[in-house]
Amino acid sequence: MRAYVYTDKSLERYAGQFVWLSVNTESPKNAAFLKRYPIPALPTLLVLNAEGAVTTRYVGGATVPQLTKLLDDSKPRTATVSESDKLLTQADRLAAEGKHGEAVKAYESALAKAAKNWRKYGRTAESMLFSMSIDDQNEPCATRALEIYPRVKGSSSAANVAATGLSCALSLDEKNAKRAELAASLEKATREVFDDPKIAMSHDDRSGLYIALIDARKDAKDEQGATELAKQWAAFLEKAAAEAKTAEQRAVYDSHRLNAYLDLGTPEKAIPMLEQSQRDFPGDYNPPARLAIAYKAMKDYDKALAASERAVVKVYGPRKLTVLSTRADIYMEKGDKEAARATIAMAIEYAKSLPEGQRSERRIASLERRLASIQ
Amino acid sequence: MKRLALAALIALAAVNARAVPFIEDDYATAVARAKAKKVPIFVETWAPW
């Protein structure tokens, strides 16, 4: 959104109607903000009243029309608001506090009381399914996605409803009796959105649909189908990157392109684009961090470690833990367990030093388990 | 050094190219400004990765 949406001139008319705050969740400056407003996925968009209370919350990327609709819906109203509007605000506030179980109930009530043409139906459904997935309510999430899909079919909410539902279905236990049917029906719905040329979708959202569909094919043990989709995904991202007007826009696709090349077993294809990004953005830790992953997949461990070193000196915030974990993986594959242990120990020490709001006890416990497992 | 300056310029250009005036990483200033202007706050959360 930073490279493609907030640059759109049509947003200028909203400039004075809101105060605009950008929060880098990796920066220690924002630890207190993150403690007050936990952010489970990025991007999360919030609208707060002047006292700081959440009035609107949306998880996911938005196109310009989706964002302007969200902004129009978030302006303070003096006219009577519907019961569903009130319940949606309550649900968004609960979700913003991390109370996803309670938020689901409020979203469900908002949907139940919604007028036939309520303009916030799609967003409410998307938010409810997201809260269900965070709350591990995978079966209700998949079931409700399937029920809701016909109502949002053809709209901009259809992609998130179908893909979130599909992800929930694939997260169900293999022994769940409804799993196969839910996954098949939601894969069909996701494919229908994917093939609908009338739905305006950001490249990011379309890339997300490729990921959902590839996961579904892998889950169905259809390796050929998954590979075919991964080839189309890589070609789609390459075309989008080639059409980018700025280096920043081009680099937006680096992460997904790397994943597509890894899926296809061709990590070497990522090297030229990542080297280009490294030249374009010398202060950015992402290109060397991604080069480390690509070289590791190529089993070129010396180059992987050199790239990792370049990333570690630049990276900050919780992301440093991911970079260090990759470095430990490289050492393990190289057969240097002592260095892997030292790297994980370093990650634990850093994880414990993060301020509240960024410090994750779950992450620390996971790193400690990993350290204990390296004999 | 030249490369660092170029990166800073690119980053600055990216921020300047935005159609709305974002306050970067300063919640307190955003709240104070919202109270003074009596308008809501739009928050974009993001990460550099």
C-alpha cells in the first residue's frame, strides 16, 4: 500500500479529514503503541477517535477504492447509526484489544441484524473470519466462509472471504470429517474469485490468492497442479515487477518472487533481482536477508552467511529474530552445530531485550526449545 | 556515502510522494493534533519487510 495506494492523488481530498499516523511495528519507538493496540497481521488499518479509542479496524491490504470506502465509512456521524454499525464498532474495538472470541460474537450479531443492502457487510464478514482464524475457530471459520461467500460473490470482499475460509479449512485436523469437503468447496470459491476479471484486486491480493491455491493443491497432494500454479505465480510477479514505475514498487514483489522461486526449486532466479534491490536500497536489510535464504536453498553456505552478516548489522526489532533463525538454519545445514547454538543463544538474548509490546514470550519459549534440541 | 545519500533521497521521495501527510511513528503528536483539529486518526501499521 505504501508504494501503490497512499501515493494516489485521489486521497488528497481526505487529507484534512483525518490525522494520518504511520506506525512501523519493528521500531522500538512504537512499543507502547503496540502494547495498547496489538497487531496480529500486517497491514492492519485503524481509525481512532481523538481520545485514542478504536472506531474502525481492518486487517489486510486495500486498493484505492477499498480505502476510500473505509475512510468514508469511518467519518464521525451525527445521523442515526444502525444497530449493525454499533455492533461492528464494538467488534472492531474488541478485536483491536486482542479479544477475538468476543469480537467474533459481536461481528456475528452485526451480520445477523444487517439490512439487506448494508454497505459494511463484506468488511464485517472479512473481519469476523480473520478473528475466527486468529482464535483457532477453524471449523466455524470455514463453514461461515462458505455460507457467506454467495452474498459477497463478485465484490472486493470475495477474495478474503474465500481465501481465509480456505486457509481455515486447510488448518483443520486431518481427521476432521468435514475437512475435505470444506477445503474442496472453498478452493472452488477461491478459484472463482481468482478467475473473475470484474473484481478489482491489488497485485498483492492476487499474489495472496496464488499462495492460497498453491497451498490447496499441495494439501491435495497434487504436485503437478501446485507446480503449474507456482510457474504462473512467478510469471505474474515478474510481469508486475517489470511494469513497476519506481525501484520501490519493483522491490515490493521481491518477497513473493523469492517464495515462488523457492517453491519451483529455482532459488538462483532470485539472485539478480535481490542484488538489484541491494544496490537500489543499500540501507535496507531485506535484500541481504533474502539473499541469505536464496543462497541457503542453493547450498552455497558461505555466500548465505556473508549475506546474513550484511543483514544482521542493519536489521532491528523483532525481525532480527527471523534473520538470526535463518542464520542458525544455514549453520545446521553446513554441519556446524556449535555456531547454530551460539546463534540461537544470541537470538534468545536479543528477544529478551525487546521492549514490552514487541517482546513475545511465545517466541522466546520457541527459541529456547530449539536451543535445547540442538545436541 | 553516495549510496547512503541516494537511499535517503529515494526514501524521502517515497514519503513525499504520498497524497496525505503522514506523521511517522509519533502517536502522541497524532493524538494531540486530532484533539486540536477535532478529527479522527487514521493509522497505517506496517513493517519494512
